[in-house]
Amino acid sequence: MIKRKEALILNSFDYGNTSKIIHILTSNSERVSLIAKGARKPTSRFGGNIETVSLGDLVYYIKDNRDLGILKEAALQQFYSEVKKDLYRLNIAFSFLWTVSRIPDPERGLFGLTKRSLTFLDRGFREEVLAYFLLSLFQLSGVFPNLKNCVVCDSEEVDFFDIASGGSLCKRCKTNTAILMDGWQNFILDLSKGRLRVWKEYTFSQRGILLSIIYRYGVYHIGGWLNRLRDILPFEIIPKER
Ligand SMILES: [Zn+2]
């Protein structure tokens, strides 16, 4: 069946003497692998249109129940050129694509989230986009923390946050692993809604602690495999556990 889809190129690698295999995330959040025959020949019609970290309109042929399709046409839509000029932001972009490639059951909405996150990076935002990406991933996966009420007794007076409990706790229900919230509920809610400018209103240390909490929350609630995200990210982004 011939398909025409808007898609993000998650990664690409050389195959045989002249071809490439690309992994894509389509606009309906499906992951597909495609062979781009002759893509490494100088005269290839795919040109630079199938590079990792780009958005394109792709036409491909894939048989039902097959893992690998054949790329027919590729038109570049967005190259994220600002991201590609900055290794720091490029590594954050790679961390999104890495996560998208490995998440066991890609949810509807994953394509939109990844595309928005890359656009934020391209506009100059940096590690705040990682916070946005992970928080939105929690929403898509149905594990977003409960911030307004104590997850145990439903009290509205919440001062603590506990990763394992999945959200806020009051003084009475607080566990040994709970962290003082310091009024960060709004910070987290703003970031999750894409209001990334609030990032600058917090101190360097507060941002670091927040990213560390969000990251550990993801490892706990999304899956231990997410731990390896740290190997891709610039080392200073997620502070070591204290
Ligand atoms: Zn409580």
C-alpha cells in the first residue's frame, strides 16, 4: 500500500553500498522503518531530505504486516537549522528522538509533542524543553503526577512531593522519600502547558532540582530504560542525586 505521511526522521543509518534505512514517526504516531534505495549516491533524489532531526512529507510503499517499507519520495518540511548549529540543543533533540524510538507503546499525540518540542528548541529554548517533553509524556502515558491534592487523603494542603506515590502529599501523609515542594506545583503545571518562559523566573539550583525530580519520576513511572537518557543528554543538565 502506498502511503503519504508527514513524519519525523528519528534516525538513519547506512545500508549496503548505496542505501540508507530510516526510522520515522508518522503524523499518527506510528513508528515505521523504510529503506531509501540509492540514498547515498550523489545523484539521489532524496538528497539531504532524510537526515535525522528533520520533518518531511514522505511517500512510501509498505505491505501489510511488514516491518520494512520502501521510501519513494521525500520532501523536506522543517530542518531545525538552529538546533543543528548548537550541539547542546542538538543533544537534547536526540534525547527526544531516542525516547520516541524506544517507548514501548507510542501513544497518539506523541508525534505532535515531539514536533512541538523540536520547534521550541529551534526557537532558542533549551533544557526547559526537556522538562516540557517529559511532563507531556507523563500526560500522554496517563502517569502525570497529582499536584493539587494529597494522593493519600485528598487534603488540599500539600507541601511535599513523592515520586513513588505519584504526586503531592500533605504533612500527615508524608513518606521518608518525600521532597519539600516549595510551591513548585505552578512551576510544573506551567511547564507542562508549554509556558516555557517561566523557566527564567526560577534559580539555577531550583531548575536543576526540578529537572532531576522530573527525570527520576519518568524512570520510576515510564520505565527503567529511560535511565539511559542521561548518556545522551549534555552531562550538566540533570544533576546527580543527592
Ligand atoms: Zn494526606
